[in-house]
Amino acid sequence: MKFSDAVQTLLIDVRARRLSPRTAEFYEVQLMRVAKLLNDKDVRKITTTDLRLVLTECPTNSAPHRYRSLSRLFSFLVDEEVVSVSPTALPGRDVPMPVVKTLHAQANDMLRHNLGAAPGRKFRFLLEHEESAMLYDIAPAVPDNSFGGGRGRCKRV
């Protein structure tokens, strides 16, 4: 499918969804300029590098608008299964973010896992004690002296 045909297909979809006529006009103007710059290349052969070159050809203030239009077009083409991957997608986006737990959450998890280790003590007392112990352990590594300078005194933060 040529780029201009893909644009026309997107415009049909935009109108079918009853989006604003100005939105359809915006997509048409932005994307037909891109079609000329890409020499109406087949959408399956367009690469991220091609799109970067197109974006360098447009004025600075219109680049974000053109990128948004391209992103919308290629998202539509992925949904329609015309292309398998959008060249506008950021690489590694499907990689899950690492889980970072707060000190309170870490202490809570540790205590719930080992709750039987301190029979007769209330959970809240143990949680505060565990947080203080964890703060004491990391105090020497914290440069801003917010934990009492690593001398065994822990300030609540």
C-alpha cells in the first residue's frame, strides 16, 4: 500500500468515527506533505530513519504536529494489520519497568514474610523497628546527612 493510499484510508476512518472535519483536514495536510517527501513509498518499507529525515525537513515548530500525525497513521496501520510494527514506536517500550519499592513497602513485605519470628509483638511496632533498622543500615551510604550521619541515630523522614 502506497503512503498516500494509507493516508486516504486513515481519513475514511477519521470521518467514519465522526471526528471533527478540521481533524481530518489537519491529518490530510500534514500527511500528504510527508507523502511527497517520501516519494509515496510503500508503507511496509518505511523505516524510522525515513521518518527522521522527513521530520528534519519540516520547520521546527511543525515537527511535533507532523510526528503526531505520523504516529496516528502508523498506529492505525498496525491496528488494521497493514504493517506489523510502527516505525514511530519507541524501541524497548514493551520492556516492563523495574519495580522500585519504598523503604516502608520493603519492610512491610519482609515482616509479613517472617511474621512468626517475633511472637507477642504488634505488627505496627515491628514495622517501625524494621524501618529504623533499614535506615541505620543505609545511613553511611547517604551523603546528605539526612539519617543522622551514620552514627546510629536515625531521623524519621
